[in-house]
Amino acid sequence: MRKGFIILFLITCLLVFSSGCISPQQADGPNQTTQSVILYFANQDATKMIGESRYLTNVPDQEQFLKLVLEELIKGPENEGLSKTIPETVKVQVLTIENGLVHVDFSQDMHTDHWRGSTGEIMTVQSIVLTLTEFPFIEKVKMTVGGETMDLGHMSLDEPISRNEI
């Protein structure tokens, strides 16, 4: 009996951990579900982006959900082999979605607290664009800071960016 329980437990764990990117899972409350998302962080030497999977409480409003996704991205990676790409002081001020374009307006901390350097700037932009375009309803990402063009020093983002353009 005990051996059967252990096998059943292992099979259940395998099914839970192998669920797809957007498969809803049961959360704490009876009407809450979680959704698996992929957040992109820099590897230790900032030569490539690595996806890290997380489960977030699913909310029905797409804009609110993407804001939660970005807040999780700002918190940084759980894997010690990955590096933050956005300063932890940065806040998502406004996020809107229209016709496959998500417009994200960040707080001034994106300019004042960013560690700069062209590599750091590229990693920041890539992590945001890759994370948001994981969702099939997002094709391009427009980033601003305080309603103005996002200008990190070496790059100024006047136009929306697609996954293929980074």
C-alpha cells in the first residue's frame, strides 16, 4: 500500500511540474488558479538570456496579469546562476495593451537607478521584450519612463520592439 502511494505521489508531481507554459493550476482559493510564465534573466556573464519558469496567481484582466509578470521580473531570478536585469526600485506605472502592442511606462528609477553600460541596457530590454512576447497576444513592446522615451544612455527606445528585433 505504501509503495503504491509513493508511486502515485511521484506521478502526480511529474504531471504538475511538466505542465505547459499557460496551463492553469489550482491555487490557494477555490476560484483561484495559477499560470506558468517564463521570465527572462541574464546569465552570469551577460552573454545570453535564460528563461526561468514561475507560477503566478492568474487574474482575468490581461493588463493586470502582465503587470504582475513584470513585477516578478523586477524581483529578480530565483536561480543563483542568473542575474537581475531591472533595478529592484523600478515600478510599473502604467501598462496597456492594444492590437498586440503592450505599452509599459516605468518609474523614473529605470533611469536613475539603472547600472548603465551597453550590455546591461541590452539585457534589460531583452528581458522585458522576451518575457512579454512569450504571451501569444503580445507582438511588440513599447517602453517609456515617466511618459517619455526610455533612454538608458547607450540606447533610446523610440519605437516598439518585437521579439525578432532584439
